[in-house]
Amino acid sequence: MAYSLIGKDFTPPDVRAKVTGKAKYAEDFRVEGMVFVKLLLSPMPNAKVRNIDAAEALKMKGVLGILLPEDVPSFPLPRDPILTMEPKYVGQPILAIAAEDETTASDALEKIKIDYEPLPFTVDPLQSLYPGGPDVYPDANVGVRGMPEMKKIKWTAKDFAEAGDTKLPMGEPLAEWKLGDLDKGFSEAQLVMDETFVTAAHSHHSMEPRSAMAYWQNGKCYFHVSTQSQSYPLPLYAEMIGVAPKDLVMISEFCGGGFGSKGSAYVVATIPAHMSKKINRPCMMRLTRAEEYFLGSRRTGIQGRIKIGFRKDGRITAADIYVVQQNGATEGFPDFRNVGGALSMVYQPMNMRWRGISVFTNLPLSTAQRGPGQNQLACMMEPLLDKAARELKLDRLAIRSINAPTTGSKVEERQTPVSSAYISEALMASAAKFGWNEKKKLSGQRKGSKVTGIGVGRAYHPAGSAGFDGLLVIKPDGKIHIHTGIGNLGTYSYAATSRVAAEVLGCNWENVVLERGRTDNHLPWNNGQFGSNTSFTMSRTNYVAAIDAKQKLQEIAAQTLGGKPQDYVVAEEKVTAKADANKSMTFAEAAKKAIELGGKYSGKEIAAELNDLTKRSVEALAGSGLIGVAKDTIPMKDHVPALAAAFMHIELDIETGKWEILDYVATADCGTVLHPKGLANQIRGGGVMGIGMAALERVVYDPQNGLPANVGFYQSKPPSYLDVPSEMQVGWVDKPDPQNPVGVKGVGEPLMGCAASALLSAISDALGGHYFNRTPVMPDMIVNAVAKRPQSYKVLAVNTQ
Amino acid sequence: MTTTDDMAIGRDPVTRRRFIKSIIASGAATSAAAYYLAGCSDGSAPAAGSVERLITLKVNGQDRRVDILPNETLAMTLRYKLGLTGTKLGCDRGECGACTVLINDVGHNSCSTLTHGVRGRAVTTVEGLEGPNGELHVVQQAMIDELGPQCGFCTPGQVMSAVGLLKANPKPTRAEARQAMAGNLCRCGAYDHYLNAVMRAAKSA
Amino acid sequence: MTKDMMPKFDLFQPADIETALKLLDKYGVKAWKMAGGQDSLDWFKDRAKRPEAVIDLSGIEALKGVRETEAGLEIGAMTTLAEIAANPIIKEKFGLLATAASRVASPQIRTVGTIGGNLSQDARCWYYRAGMDCYRAGGNTCYAGTPQGMNREHCLFGASRCVAVTPSDTAPVMVALEAEFVIRSSKGERILPADKYFIGPAVNITHMTVLEPGDILTTIRIPSKWAGAKFYFEKVADRNTWDFALVNVASAMKVKADGVIEDIRIVCGAVECVPRRLNAVEDIVKGSAKNDDTATLAASSAARGAAPLNFNHFKIPLMENLVKRAIRDS
């Protein structure tokens, strides 16, 4: 279909502010009388605070107040507390101090004396599952956000003894599901592998720390925060701050990176709001980079085991996977479930069982990070497929193709059909661009100390959601104001999806004004900018809002100029009679008429099915123009996947364990392309993050004292310019998804997983098929493998070097 | 289509912008009540021979009289005393480059520079790149054309490193540009697009 | 951990060495000598070091610059790493020093980071940097050298209660080149060979160098002995920017026309608290042909005597490989 805006590049409206420094992030705001907040973090991994003595600190000149756990709302476990008297990890905030300046606040913190009662702790799930092992909570050691209860599960010593030191023990799971008949599947297999694997937790490393600033005025809380979205986290932030959603003005025009860590509301950001209420001064809380690591979130670390059977032709007859996730001390995220979902989706095993358990550990929040669960699985599975292909003497693309999903394939326990899947097309497109047939001949070739590795990787994430609201206003000056609460993470999809509304209404992009960034910009209820869903979900909501506006334009024209609504077409910012071009109203005229008519046309009447947040926004906008507003009720029965496939050509120096990426090609299956340049940026950026995940980044904790080792960038190692290729090739399948009116689906997350798994596949390939059973693969591991020395870590160790 | 430059101007009921702007315009010494300073003054006199607190800084071509503590970094001075928040603090440890400014045309991490160390030297921040009528610097325009930024937080630092590079080496190779930009982290991974922008700027300059 | 705000201090910016020395004498252990400040400010922000007076040496012009002398080269201790990496004389005569300087941290750090600071920087043991009360911090324990310690970056040699390593990329180069370090104090000047400048925990567990509170490292003298020799420098780190070496190697070699190695100095960093000169390797290769066999034989002795910790035994093959490369590929 020929579109005038969709699929075309454009300059997103916020990019100029980013290059001029005018873009304001949370820490860039200043308010008269603003003071500073600093946190006191727990030095203990599990403790009870017996006493806090802040008398000396509070006497200091310039110190304005203290915020204690008793001053803030508390939530039922396992929700993250704002402040706590029972810290569950090193770095958990216990109290906050406000002072006229940050140096004084820091000086004051040093004068506070806290008496702790230390408790046993663990940074390893298996330690807690072992009989008699330490539990994070007296009555519970397992649980996760979304599960009904926290409970205690201990495996038996026999479970551990039978598994030995090199295989994951598999005791009682927290949850499980299965498909078909595993025994039958394994009996049909030519090759059965039983692999234990570990994927390390690693931080989000958003460049903007979780700094926040807040103040109160006339009963409203003005809250400057770094968040991936505006609408979605508002109700939760309102609850955490203790204010009605209508009285919370959340300002987040720019978000300096989130990658999942700022997808929903996070508690630490609310501390300045509480402090401000208590001391009646605007409060700025700058979070330090070290604090980002001490209390910030990370991708869930996983200990897993898979038994997998392959037919002679490579088809997976059975897969039995067990996933233990280190949940951190609170909330967590269901990565362990997503591992099973992704296995079912990408590899379509004929018979399958997933079992999993989410174990509390004395560590900070584990939360979603780009491809939560799916990308861990990709890192484990793609090199494992290579290993199977080697054993079965199959082509590495053939073993991928034979197991690949297609449109209509079924996924997960419920066997939901897939609305569109072009992973094999993406793989073949990448292969052609990469020159697979030639490159694969280079595999294992050695020049001096350098060995060529050729890697293939693929990844997946669900790519859309439904049921949210779209909102736009055609103003009497003819401008179209599109309201969007999806957020501004840097993908520019907030703008790209708004262009769908402009496309439907046939208006010039120059006449569109985007209303966004602050909740007092009257935002509709939108999903959060996470989970690769924005493009799919928001193009639907903007579509339905535009259709609503279009209908209203036609009705107004019919009422004003005679005839029936369907006698009119909307194009070129006019509504015109099909039969008579002279019977026409401009958008400006129609907007004025809408105000005159009132009712649904100007937002005076509001549809009951809309979310309360949308209703409030429409109320506020009522009478300002022609309101297009609707809930997205477009049918969505089928599963919408985002998929990506990548190839990587590396040279691995087997004397140093260092690799250089000579070529990278990735292709996305993301439906209709909305914004080519933005997509290209995402494919490359995801690739960079994937390289970090595969071979550089991990969380390390000292098991002796629960202390994090990596609290700076140089220790945590997000990739720099010199760790990634300076040119990456990108492409897309560009086939529409039927469940989106313009064929769009999201794609952010698999773009990381395909690169991560391609690099691991390439490293493995260079080493003649050596499978590490662990992510990331660091230079020391490669050096040891080449020297045929044992690895330093125990097979199942987590949070370790 | 409006730009978010307009949106970026705070609409908070209480705003300090005008106040800060008036100080900037007048070139007067920033009030001792500026953030960051208020409670620090414990009354003890500085030791004999140590630095004078009231100094003149040359920032974006203007002389600015500012009261600077001995333990104050340039990033904090720019952000909290001169209202130049385009310079970002990503780590405060010289590890990410988000706070990069030019000092005598060379890129420095302003978080790891004591303000007293830049007396008499020309400091350029991202706010100092635009021309008198708001024309973008060639690097800024190239960053837009190549869609360099994603989240944008590291962008001012990337822009400043690129400007510094092109002053020292107007026609770099892509490999040279990659080396020169290597101190600027970008978690969104927009490196490739930033390099495209540097090369485009070098071509058009 | 919540720290990032430097405590109060008085800042002095002397313009000459004499003034700086007077200040150092006046403040004694309460003074802090600041070179480029790239590590100093982090220590202050961490509030782990709380000097009363910070003596900023960056205004002392006499401490800057690269000069050719009859004996070789003199480098002012306050010369930046960027200047060293770009200096044509250094590149021509002692290329490995330029290479090593160019591999330190990032362009911004090299712009202000100095050779003196790089050589004199403190240990990067993460427990020590986390503010733990370890031996090096004046306490009575070591957290890294324990059965559960996370010690991948720590030492293979010379442990003595403390297992930290030298983090410097330029220090092994200076030992390889037989540099001399000129140290000034109000009492006068003393000159030490590079390998005497660096000290291990058995000598002084809280210091990495011999510098006393009243001392300033003013100059590094590189003799012309090794000018134009065959050099090798390589740093292996996880990241290619802003990271510390897992192991680095610096070597200078003289090879006769017939391909026989006449003389060599070879030094590894990040394997001991001080740059580790590999005398055994030097003995093995001297008089042998510069070829793969010699390189392999020498490499096999490179890590002799290593006492690895739980997570750092990879440094043994890595060290061996780097030594092999230094001999084979220089």
C-alpha cells in the first residue's frame, strides 16, 4: 500500500533539542528554593535496623530534614519498599537526608549512626534452595511479581547429590507447563543433549541515572522523573507518592535510557516527592553512578538446564527446560517464564516441558531488560543449535530453518496461533547480504594467532498489545494535536506511530503538534514504552483516534452541508463531498463547527469505555476543537512476535581471548516499516547492547559480604566505540502483520538478542564448536579454554567472575 | 510540527530560569545562594595562599564572575551556577564522556576538572555552539541528519567530542573518528550513527 | 556508596616546584599532590581520602614537556599521556611508550592524565576501592585473597597479605627502558631506577611507590640505550577503551644482523603489585635466534613461580602468550 508518511524518514521533533543541549532531563530542572536529597544505603545484605541515631546530623547547619521508613507508605511484599528498616541487600535505601546543598547532605549522612542486627544472606538461588540454606524472608524464599503468593520451597539434599556439581539439580518447581509427550519425543530423537547453563545478570547502564526532582504546589505534586512512559506508570507513581492521579503532574519529556529499568514506576524516584512534602521545599535527588549499581535494577540472572532431542534432519522432537532465576529481594520479573515462551516460539519443539522457580536473593531488584528471558534463551540456544548441527553434520541454517516458526505456528501452553512470522525470511535476507555461502568457508581458518568465527543468531519478543486509548484534537486553526503518553525512550516511535493518525487523516506532518512529555499535556491512557510493543500498540490507538476524528468530520460536514456522512471523504485537510468538490469544509472550519455542536464532537460527551486518565484529558480539552478519541478494540486474538536474525564474522585471537567483529548483518521482522532511519538506529543499537551482553557485562557479588564488585562503568563494561564494529549492516523483511491496521509490529528487543547470540555463536565457531554453557564469555574464559585449563568458576556459580 | 525546543522550556509555576538568565545576561557574580554552595560555607577562612573563591571564567565567549569552592568541579559550576544544563552528568567519574566540554578547543570531562583549574582558559559547552541567530553548528546539523541521538543523554558530550576532533583534525578518517570519540559512552549503542554524523560534518565543513 | 561530593579542602595552585615543596612540608601527611586529577578526584568523591590541602601541580610549567638530552630523553612528570602518545621523538625512539600511553583509559583522560600520575596511581583492587578496611587501607584483613574472594584482576606473584596489582600501562615500559625517576623534596633531589620506584606490599602495604609526603616526582629520564630497539607493548583488557589491563607486556630487544637476540628487557604489568621484570625469560632468549621456537621456550618460563588465586589463573597462559608475542612479533 502506498502511504505518504508511513515508511518515510522524517526528523523527529525532539532531536534538535538533543543536539543543542536544550533537552531537559529530570536533573536539569531548577526551582526556587530547591534543596538536595541524599540517601543512606544499607551496608548489609540482610539485616534489621535496631536503631537510627540522626541527632548529630540534624543539628548541622544546612540540614533540613530526614525521611525515615515510617514517613513513607509501605506496600505488601514482595513489592519494593521505598525505605526500609529491614534491608535485604547491600545498597537498599534506609533513609534520606535533605540539606541546602549536597556536600552538607553527604557530611550529614556520615554523622548518622545505625545499629544493625545482621541476618544470614545469600546471593545464590541454589544456596537458598538447599535444605537449611538461608532465606531472604523468614517464611519465604521463592516468588515473583505476578505470582499469587510468596512461599518456601526447599529441594532435597538428594536432588542436589544426584545432579552433582556440573548439572543443575531440578527439585520442586514454582510453576510448569507442558505440551505433548516428552518421552515419545526423546525416543524419536537421533541426538539428545543435556546442557546446564548460566546467563549472568547485567545492569541496564542507562546513561541518565535515576535522578528525580519534586515539589508540591496547591495540592499538586510536580514530579520530574526519568521514565520510559508517561501514562502507564502514572497510577502507580500516584499510589507510591500518596496522591490522586489527577494531582500528580509527572514531567518526563526526555528519558536518558531505560531498557526496561524505567518501564514501570520505580520506588527510589518518589523519595524527593516524600521529602518535599515533609520539609516543604522543592527537592532534587541526584543519583550517583555507584548508586545506580548498588540499588539499580538488572537483567535477571539464570541458572538453567535443557534436555533437548533432535531428529536426524535437525528437527527438535523434544525439549525439557528448567529455569532457576535469581529474583533479587523484591518483585522481580518473569524472565524464567519468558525463557519457556521463547523456546516454544522460536524453536517450535514438537514436545516440550517448561519448569521454573524464582528464588529471592539478597540482591537488588531484578527487572525487565531488553528481551527479558528471551535474550537469555537466545544466548543459550543459538550456539547450542550449532553444536547439534556439528554433531548431526547439518548446515547451520538448515537446522534453524527446519525448526523455525511461520505464520500460523502455535506458541506456548495455550498454543496461540502466530499472526505473522518471517524469521526464516529474515535469516535468508541476512545470509544473502552477509555472503553466508562464502563466509562459512572461512570458519575456523587460522592466520597467526587469529581464528575466524562465523556466527548466526536469532531472537524474539512478543511485539504488541491492545486495548489502550488514542486521542487527538483538530483545533480551530486547523492544526492537529496528537496526544501521546507512550514516552520518549529514544526510539522516536512516539512520533513515528503518531504519523499513523496523520496518515489516516491525510494531513500534512507540518500541521501536526505532538502533545506529550508531561501528564498535564492531557495524555490518553497508553501502554508503556516497553516490551517491543510501541509500534504495534500505538499505531493502533492512533489509528482508532484518527478514524473517530474522520467519522466526526464526515458527520459534521453532512450536518453542515447536507447529505450523509458517507457521502464525504477526508483528504488534504478537508472534508469534501464525493460528488461535489465545492461542498467542502477545511479542518479549521470543521473544528469550529465541532465546538459549536458540542457533545461528542468537542469532547463534552465522553464514551464510557475510555480509561479514567483519558476521560480526564478529554474533559480538560473539551470545547477546544474536534476531539478524536477512541479505545483500541480492533480484534487481537493471535500472538504477535517480533523476530530478528543476524550474522557475525569475527577474528578471535586465541592467544589473548580478544575478538574483533569484522562484519555484522541483522534483519528485522517487524511488519510494515514505519520509520526506516529509526529502525536502522534500533537494529544497530540493539546490536551494540547484544555484544555487551554476550561478552562483556555481568554483575559480580562477593559472597562473603554481599557487596557488588562492579559499581562503575569500567567495572561493569558496557561496550564502547572500540568494542563494536564501526559499521553494521541492517535490513528488514517489511511484510505486514494482519492484526495491525497498517501492518506494523514492534521489534526493539530481539535486535539485542540476535547480536548477542550471533557473537556467542561466532566465538564458539572459532573455537571449533566449544560450547561455554555460560554468558558472558569473557577473554579469560577463552584463554582458559584454548589452554585446556579448567575454568575459574564453578559450573553453576552465579554473580561470580 | 512544533519542535520540542519549545516544550523544553519549563512551564513549572515556579521557575528559576528567568533569574538565572538575568544573571547570565548581566555577567554579575552569581549569588552565593546558588545551589551547591549554600550550606558549605562553614565560616572558616581559606588557608593563606590557597585559591581565591571569586574568579572569572570564560564560558562560551563570555566572562563570568563566579564564586567557586575549592572542591568544585566544572560540571557542577556549569550546571548549577551558570544554568548550562546541556552538559550532562552520566557518571561523575570521567568514565562516560557525557559531561565533555571544550577547554581551549580540546575535549575534557568537566566532571573531573576542578573549576579553579580552568581560570583563563576558554570553556565551550554545547550551548556555545550555535551561531548568533540560532544556526546549528555543522556537527549538530549532521547529528540531526544522521539521526545520531537515541535517548539523547550522551549526545551533548558526543557533539562536543566531535567538535573537538574536527578542530584538531578537520578531515579525519572513520577509524580516526572512532578513536577520538572512544571516551564517549552511548548505552543506546548509536555509535555507528554518531560516526556517520562526524564524517558528514567533516565533509560539509 | 552514596558518595560523590568531595569533602572540603583548601586548594593550592603553585606555579613553581619550590612553592609546591614548601606547601608539602607545611601540610605533611595532610597534603595531597594532584597531577591530572583523574584518580585524585575520585578518591575525594569517595571520601576515602580526605586531605586538608590539595596541591594542584598542573600549573608548574617546569614539570611539563619532553626534552632530548645527551643521555637520552627527559619527560616532565606532568606531561600528559596525550602529549606522550603524540610526541614525534618518543614515537620515533621509544615507540612502545607512545603506544602504552595511547592505551590508557580514554581520549579525555589522556588529555589531562599525566605520565607521573599514571606511574604513581594507586591500586585498583575493587575491595580497596569500595572502601573496605583492608590491609592497604590500614586495616587488618584482605578480602580478595580469600577462598571466596573475587580476584580475577589480582596478582600471580608477590602477594604479601595484599594481592593487588599495578594498574599502570606505562610502568612496565619504564622498567623495560631502564628509566630513571627524579624525585625532589625540600631536602634535595634523588634519582631512582624505575624498578626501585615501585614497591610491593612486603615493603609498604599502603603505598605503591617510594614517594614520601614531601616528595614530588619531577622527571622521568629515559636513557638512549634502548632507543630504536625492537619494541613490543600489548595490553589485554576486557574493553578496548577505559579499562585496566588483565595483563600487559612491554619489551625492548636488540637483535643482531644474524637474527640473534643480543639483549632484551621484558616486563609484565597487572600480575604483581609492581611491574614484573621477567629475568628468566631474558636469560633464555639472550643469545638465541629470534624465532618461534625461542619465543615458545621463553613463554614457558614466563609465569614460573606464579601462585594463582581462585579466579586469576588465566593470567598464567595469558602472560605466557603475551611474552611469546613480544619475542615473536616485535
